[in-house]
Amino acid sequence: MLSRVNSVTLNGIEAIECEVEVDIASRGFFGFTIVGLPDAAVRESVDRIRAALANCGYHFPKHRTLVNLAPADIKKEGPSLDLPIALGLLLADGQITWELPSKYLIVGELALDGRLRRVKGVLSAALLAARKKYRGVIVPRENVAEAAIVESIEAIGVSNLTEAVGFLTANLPLDPTRIDTEEIFNQVARYDIDFADVRGQEHAKRAMTIAAAGSHNVLMIGPPGSGKTMLAQRLPTILPPLSLEESLETTRIYSAVGLLGSGQSLIGTRPVRCPHHSASPIALVGGGSIPQPGEVSLAHNGVLFLDEMPEFQRATLEMIRQPLEDGTVTVSRVQSSMTFPARFILVAAMNPCMCGYFGHPRKRCRCSPNQIEKYVGKISGPLLDRIDIHLEVPVVELDRLRSAVDGRSSREIRDDVLRAREIQQKRFKNKPNMTNARMGPKLIREHCQFGPEGEAILKSAVQELGLSARAHDKILRVARTIADIEGSDQIKTEFLAEAIQYRRLDRA
């Protein structure tokens, strides 16, 4: 007897319809075969399913059984096909009958006692169900809040195989899970840290305000303990709040790699990813035999913080050049090519030398000039050109560190950022989500005009510092952002001079 159950499989972060076909022969010796490019986790499902069926009061088919996972040319991975395969076996063996499976997409991993464990990619599955006009999805109860974000479908959460069978045979009515998406979003859209925690470093705060206002990349240079990590971690608190659309994009990525917490439905704050300097290229940009998102995609709509940047492998760092330019990362394999979103603000930090104390007011640097030059030279020129702001972060003096007066709070700084972003929205009204950092040459010529005095300053800077064409454009973009923060239509000379000061590593 033949049965069909509708499920999904993940291809990167995208959900693809997967039809689980089960055929049980009416005679012949026992045999169990799964075809359709299953990975090891799918092939091993037969043993989990056999135990789950037995412990839930059902029996495993005794005749030759063939399971086909269509489409057959796409690799199937993970244990999320356990539940649809088990239901297909029961239906094909005549142990149960129903009329509902064609109206639902079904996913779930089975425990040996029939319980359902949470799986990856449920949000992508729910979005697919909505696009394909399915009635809803049947998912493990731990994933149901995630699926319920998609309000146009029914999200049915089940705890075990018995509940799934009871619902599909109409013997156990289950109400769809409903949540107030706006209320949930408001609850999770809160930060526990604030820029008021950072004592001193007003120059650094100013630079971070510019970075947030124009979506500029930042490199901080300073000795250990000067506050570089604190500044990077607090950058998302002054960025514009995540929109619901951006939240869904980010949540879908985290769902696909299994990083959503149990019962978590949305990510409401901008992510901050801090990969260790020993991270491999695949961990940073994504990849694998079945390509998965890396840290640059997990930082989508947020911040990627590379602490101790020169300690990263040079080849690893060079791989983030494409995401910095395009906002996407493409992972190519022989059989397929996948593109993952990767629009983030890069915040990098480094010491001024190997020992960390070059230029320190109280500690002596033990590095030779050649060692300092070699250390800084670990970051390639093309990558430095893609970083808009090079920022010195000096040691904070004790009187400022112990001061009882708080600095500007994240809310106050965010007000400046939001005003600047509003100006950019009006400027680029036909280009949604466009910021100054993403202006191309044509837009730079159109919106970055200044007087003869500014031309003289810029010409002098380019000649003396030997700036590349890309660094020249970076200065103009930063100057345009400074003017937006100050509410000025024109790029004044002082704005241009300040932007030039943020090219620290272009100076000898």
C-alpha cells in the first residue's frame, strides 16, 4: 500500500517541500530502504521510528518497505523527517486512516519513547506553508511558538507521536497556537546594557554614533582594558530598532541553524556575533558539505565584532570582503551554490602592537618598530580600505573611570542616530534600507558636495596619506553622515576634517 505525507527539508536557510512516499509490499521478506539522497541522520531514523512505534502501541511493518523522499535530487539532512516517515508507515500499513495530511506540512524528531524533540528551520517551514497555501504545520510543541509567528496558517504543536496521530485522525482536537506578534516583539526588543556604562571615551562614543548613523564599519585601536569590547557590545543599543521584517529575516537564520531557544519565537534585538580569532573560514562565512550560514550571516542586521583582528588567519579575514561590499555571502559547491544574507556593521578591535602597550602613558612597550609594523601589517590594505572609521581608543584616566556622572545614554545617542537615518530615508526615498555607507560613486558625486576650502583639505589628505580611491570615497561617506547628524545639508570643512581624522591607519 502507498501513502504520501507532506514535509519540508532545509536547503541552507530555505525550506523546500519534501513529499515522503511510503510503499509497503503486500508480500515478501522484510527490508527497509530510504532513497532520495538521505544523510546519515535520515538513514538512522529507521531505528528511532521502530522503537517509537513500539513504545506508542503500534507495530513496525513486517514486509518490504520503501521510503522515497522527493525531490530526489536534493540532499535531505537532519532528523526532522522522523515524524512524517513514521506517520507514512502507519498510513501505508493500514494501522490508521485520515484525510488531513495533504493540508499540513509535518516535521519532528522522534525520541525512542515517541516524544517529539525540537528541530531546526520551523520558521522557514511555516513561511513555506503560507506561500504554498497549506492549512498549517504540525511541529513539536517546543517549536510551536516559532511557527505561530506566521499568522496566516495554523500552528499545531504536538508533544508525541500519539498526539500527532490523534489529531490527524480527528480523535484528538487540538487548537492552533495563537500569539500576539506585536506584543512578543515589544517584550524581546530590549537591551540589558547601555552606553551610559562607558566612562570617558567621548571621542570613541562620537565615532560609534557616526558608525550607527551611516552604517559604517569601525576599527578600534587601543591598549588592553581601554573599553573596546564594551563599545562594540553597546553599538546595537544605538542602532535603529529592528523592524518586524528584519526580525523575521534574522530569526529565520537562527532557526535554520538551531540557535533559537526553546519556546523562543522572535529575535527582537540586533545580534552581536563575536567569533574567536581561531575560527575557521567555514565558521566565519559559512559552508560545509551541505552549506550552512556562518558568523557573517548570523550577524545579519546586527554587528560582527572581530576582537584581536590581527590574530585571525589572513585568508579567513579576506573572505569577509565580499559580504562587506555586497551584503550577501555566496557559498559555491560542485552540486549547488547558495547565497546567504550578510548585511552587518563590522566592528574590529586590535592592540597597537604585539604587547599592547605602544603609546601607553604608564607602561613601556617592548616591541621593536619592525615588530609593530609586522603586527599592523597582518591586516591587508584592501580590507582596511573597506573599513570606514579607524578609531584610537586611549586608556581611561582614573578620575573619569571613578566619576559618578554618567555619560550620554544609549537613548540619547539613538535620538541623534534616528534623526540622521530619517534624513537618509528622505534622500534615498526610492531605495529602502539605503544608508550613506552604501552610496555608490554616482550618489557620492550627487550628495557629497563641498566648497573650495574642503577640496583643498581633501586633496592634501589624499596626497600626503596616499589614500586609495576607495578610502577617498569612505571619507566622503563619513563626512556626509557627520553632516546628517548635525542637521546640515552642506558638508562643511570641519565635517570633512573630522572624517579625515578617522583614517588612522592611513597615516604613517
